Amino acid sequence: MSGRFDLGRGFYWLWCGESLAVVGTALMEFALGVWVYNHTGSTVAFANAVLAATLPAVLFLPLAGGLADRFSHRAIILCCDLILATLLLGLMALLWTDRLQPLHLYAFNALASVVSAFRKPAYQAAVSLLVKPGKFTKASGLSSLSKNTSALVAPLLAGAIMAHSGLVTILMVDLIAYCAGSLLVVKAFSGLRRVVVDKPEPEPTTGSAQGHVRLALRFLASRRTLLGLLVYTMARGAVVAVATLMMTPLLLSTLGSQALGMAYTWAALGGLAAAGVLIVLGEPRNLLVSATLADAVLAACVMGLGWVAQPWAYYPLVFVAICVAGIADACVNALWMRNLGAASRASVFALISMLTIATTSVLTLLAGFAVDHWLQPAMLPGGAYAAVLGPWLGTGVGRGVGLLLVSLGALLGLLVLALLASRAMRRLGRTVPVSHDRQPEAGQSPLAS
């Protein structure tokens, strides 16, 4: 095939099926978060639902990758879709009988997270079978298009559906999307039977995950500037994640689900704008300074989100915050790539992901507890902070989350100032190592290069 269909029919069927699954998942995640907060009024309960949908996948991804190398990708994807459809039917039954509780959603999110962890590597491996060499970039672009489009449309659509029809409609749409996507997956693999059978067995892997983590820690400890960069990466990742998470209870408690959907739409537009800026401007001369300057703007936006109380002020702040966060993310990732050899990148990036997820999880739990048991009561009329901070931030429902956002923005701003004040860190941002891709010498650890 040629032209715009040069990726092959199989991939386009698979891509259409995955796009349906992505849209359905985005609708469901938004709706379940709204339902939990509306039925509990607790920031802790909302944060727990998000954590339940995040942490289990991290634990099972290594096992899922091994299974995807040994079993049929089509079988794994179809089994995962069948399990997710069964879980959705269980939720719908609980909802119809008026027995649905937040605990059920925690269990659903955790199980769905595990299922998704097994589905993702199988889908990625399937793309490598269905797409010809040299076309992977275009395939990745189409997959990214689906994700960005769903991020842009799904929250607004889910907010409107929740406002008029409730959660059960969202679950029905999601169930239909998964079933239709499964049929498209079957169609995608219909002409691939011989290729799958003839696929060579994967070579056994060597080394242990614990060993790679120890080597990565040893490598980072050998350079103080990289340790500083690690702390910065963990801290900014946790602040951005918690600030994004806390926007949901803030807007739900003050403006409702439709306003939240609009905020997510502006956030998706900000992410697309960041991609456009990076493509047009290219890589900056000093990556660290560029990242910290973008994060300085981000810190101001996060503080502003906790300060303002009107929709017309939230939306542009969300847009700018996500845009500069995307630019800073790209600069930080490029900085790591610039300072790590090819042989050490996988281990170090795995360690960074583990530590960032751990930091984000702890900060999320602390933030939810602080809002429910400390900040929100203190910002109610007559509360401990109402007299001092009330004239600036206001008092009442949602102002505890506002105070948290102001505090997070201030902490990020202080971190930015500390990095900019360090000459060694500024030098790290503009230094280009002579070579990081050389092969390690005999008997030398790859991480020592």
C-alpha cells in the first residue's frame, strides 16, 4: 500500500480499535473521579481512587512485558478487553441496584490498572509486527493523535454526559467502545497468523532488576550534579502531578463537573501548544536554565490557580501551566539524555520513574490528608487561617485546596531559585559530554561509561 495507507491495513484496524479503547478509558476515568468526589466530598477518597488506578500497573509491568514476548499478542489484548468488559458489567450492576460504594471503585481501578498493564506491552509489540520497518514514527504519531484527541474531547464530553445522564451512561459507552475495539483487533490480526507462528523465540534476558537499580544509584552518586538533577526531576514531577490532581476537587467543589471538563480541555490545548513550541524552536542552548525558567512560570500559574475563583481566570492559567510544564519536561528529559550514555539510559530512567512515582504517591496522600483534616477546616469562616489568609484567598469550600496549590507553587519557585543559584547546575545545563555512546571496556560496568 502507498500514500496515507502505507502502514498496512492491519495496523489501521488495530489503531482504530485502540483509539476506541483510549476514548472509552478517558471518559470512564473522568467520570469515576467525579462520582467519587461527589459522593464522598473527600479529597483523600479522590486521591485514593487515583492511586488505586496508578500503583498496581507499575508493579505488574515487568511481568506483563515478559508475557507479551511469549504469548499471542492478539490473545492477550482480547483477554484484557474481556476482563475489562466484565468489570464494567459488575460496576453497572452495582450502580443499577444502588449498591455502588467508593470501595468498589477502588477495587475496580486497581484491577483495571493491572489489566491495562498487561494490555499495553502486548499492543506495543503488536504494532512492531503490523508496521513495516521505517514506519514506526508515523505509527507513533497516529497513536499520539488518538491520545491527545481523547484528552481534548473526553473530559468535556464526560462532563456533559455526567450532568445530564449520570455515570451509568458513561459505563455503557465505555463497554460498547471496548467491545467494538476488540472486534477491530480480531480484524487487525486476521491476516497475521503465519507471521505470528513464524516469529522467532525471544532471547532470554540476563541480569536482575535489583542489580540495575544498584548500578544506576552508584552512577548517580558519582556525580553530585546528577543527584541534584534527580531531586529536581522528582520534586517537579510530584508537584505537577499533585497540582493537576487537586484541580478536580477544587473545581468540583466550586464550579461543577462541566467547568472541570472545560479546564481539562484547555489543559489538552496547552499540551498541544507545548509540542508546537518545541518543534518550532528546537533545543535551547542551556537546557537547565530553560527548564527552570519554564518552571518559574509554572510555579506562578499554580499559585494563581489557588488564588483565583472565576472560570475565566482558571482556563488561561491551566493552558499556560500545562504548556510551560510540557516545555520543562522536554528540557529535563533532553538534559538526562545528554548526560547519560546509551548503555546506562534504561537503568537510570527506570530508577527515575520509580522514585518519581514513589514521591508523587507520598505527596498525593499527604496532600489529600492535609486538605481534609487541616487546610480546609482552617479556611472555613471562623477557621484558624480564615482571618489572616481569608482576605487574600477567600474562605469557604475549596479554599483549603487553593491554599495547598499556593503552597505547592511557592515550593516549586524556591526549588527553581536554588537551582539557578547553583553555578554547577547551570554549567550542567550547557555542557555537552564528548561521548556517551561508546561501548564499555572489557570488565567495565555499562553505567560507568
